[in-house]
Amino acid sequence: MGNEQIPQLPSTAATPHRPVAQGTSVAGTAHRWLLDRIGALWALLTDRPMSLYAASVLRIGYGLLYLIFLLREFPHRDEIWGPNSPWTPALAQQLFDQTGWNSILILSDSRAYFELCYVMALVTSALFMLGWRTRAMSVLFAVMVTSFHARSIFMTDGGDNLILLMALYLVLTACGRRWSLDARRTRLKTARAGNAPEPRRGFYAQQLREARITLTTVVHNCGIFVIAAQVCFLYGSAGLYKIQGPTWGGGTALHYALNLELFQPWPALSHLVDEYPMVIAIASYVTVLLQVAFPFVLFGRLKYPVLAVLLGMHIGIAVLLGLPLFSGAMIVADAVFLPDRFYAFLPHLWRRATRRTGMWRPAPGRAARVGSVPSQGRPGVPGSNHRPTPARKDTAPAAGLASDQS
């Protein structure tokens, strides 16, 4: 049989194994890459609470905004939310039956009860802004904002809607660990304790504490992500809605807005700005461009000039269109995209400015590290900035993360 070439069989049988090995290598690399990404995401969620200063700025900003809002509407509180409002509690209850909303303001028709609720709302806003018992105050603040929003829902605008959403999101965050009375109390308690050894805990108690710390950290980080996603969605959807209309594409949308009597707190100023059509057209195009591009510039340094331009835009809306609550709510929401090192640098910047003017004198014995970012996370965890000490392993950071007044 001359056609039977047995020596060629090993070569023909060996040729298919080479691409199989290459495919296995590619699949293994992709599998390892996926596991690394999952591990990095898990470490990002559980390693340490992020953006603690930004969460505190949101707490202070929205607490202050709502306090000012309630004080401004104090003379008109009865017409908007009270028993004598044209939108009576009976009508509000009928709407709640359809929408599923609710409000503590309609639990009673008594005038004294309404005044008590209004005073409690003022006190809650002030305490939430100051960061006193922040965990409990955040829940009360969310209930209060929801109740006032639902009681007279046809009197609200975009600023009220954003404050309502942020009040609900802030319940999830540890917004009281920086720049708050709770943080000050924790700092003084730590200073009084000094180097006293931590009490020893049992194995199950320690495991339960670690689980609670991890859960608190994950919930806080998820809350920050949800807030950032909400702001991105708001800007992106607003920009996409604008480009669908002919007025924004033609650069004349701001011209029509400046000539509406409803949005003319200072008519002379509105007419003065309206005399420059080229400036109005450029402002219209820049507004749409920044809103559409906002979600895509958050991962680089380009976000800083974009946030600065948006700050100027919101200030212009507050002044020219008479929407200070909406502008303030948007400015505070933008603060979530600034890193902690930016807020930690602000005290240094303030002391440098006051030192030049002669207004600031350093206190005797005051440490120079006041503006530094405090240590966060757990000892020994990759990516954590904390350096453990042998005498107090896994105790000091855990005490900060497990604090109820966060």
C-alpha cells in the first residue's frame, strides 16, 4: 500500500492542539482580568468610606437650604401647608390615595399641631445641618422634607424635587463624620481616652462588629454612587431634552426666558443682558454642551473647569431668573464630584489667606495637621491609608466606622 503514509499521522494530529492552547490562554487571561476587576470593585465598596467630606458638604448645604426655605415661607406657611390652605387636607388625602404619598401634616387639622410640625421642621433642619446625632436627624430630615413636599405638591419646582431626592439618599450615607458636632464629640472622646487599651471582645462579638462596619461602609459608598449617578442623569437628560427643541439649537432659548415676567426678579437687569444676543447664543450652546458632556468628563481633570462653568451658570440662573433654591440645590449637588483632598486643602487655604491679612493667629500647641485627611479604612487592607499599631490592632478604625453618630 504505497498511499498509506503512517509517519505523517503524528504531524497531522499535532497541528490542532496549538490553537486550543492559545484559546485556553486567552480565556484564562480574560478570567483573571474579570476576577481582578470584581476584586477591585469589592475593595472599593468595602475598604473604606469614600467622599466623607463631600457627604458632609451635602448635609450642610441641603440642611441650610431647607432651613432658609422654611424661614422665607414662614409668613405664608398657612396658605401653603396649613389647614387653611386652598389645597385642603381632604384634597391632599384624595391625591395620596392615588399616588401612594403621605404626609404627617394631614394627621390632624389642628392649627397647634401644624405649628408644632413647622417648628420641628425648623429644628430638624438646623440640627441636621450642624450634624448633631446625624444618623437619627437624617431620617427625621427625610421624613420632614417628604411630608412638606407631598402636602402641597403642586407648589413645588425642580429645586424641591432635587432636595427631596437628596434627603432620601443622605439617609444612606455617613454624612456626619466630618465637619459636624458628632465628629467633634468623637474627636474629644478619643483625645480623653488617650492610649488607654481597648476592652477585649469575644470572637463572635468581634465578627459581628466587623460585619456591621462592612455593611455601614458598603451602604455609604452605594449612597454616594447613587447621588453621583442622579446628578449625571439630571444633567444628561436636561441636555438631551434641550437639543430636541429649536430654540436651544437656534441659540434663542435664553432670550425667551429673560422676557418672561414670571422669571424677572430684576426686569432692568434682564433687559440689559438681553441686549447682547451673541452672548445669549454662546451661553445657550455652552449650556447644552456642558450638560450633555457632563457624565463623560468626570474621570479626568476636565471636570474641574466644567464644574466652575456650571457654578457660574447656576449663579446666573439664581440672579437673572429668580430661582435661588434650584440653583443652590444644584450647586450643592455638584460638590459630590470634588475629592476629599480638595476639601482638606480648604482649611490650609483659609489660614493662608487670613495669615496674610493678619486675622489669624495660631493657637499655642495646635498641630499643623488639622487640614489633613483623617485615616480611614482598616489596618492591613490594601488601598487603606491607615498604619496599624501593634498595641491597638483593628480597634481605632473600627471604632470610627462603627460609630452610630455617623
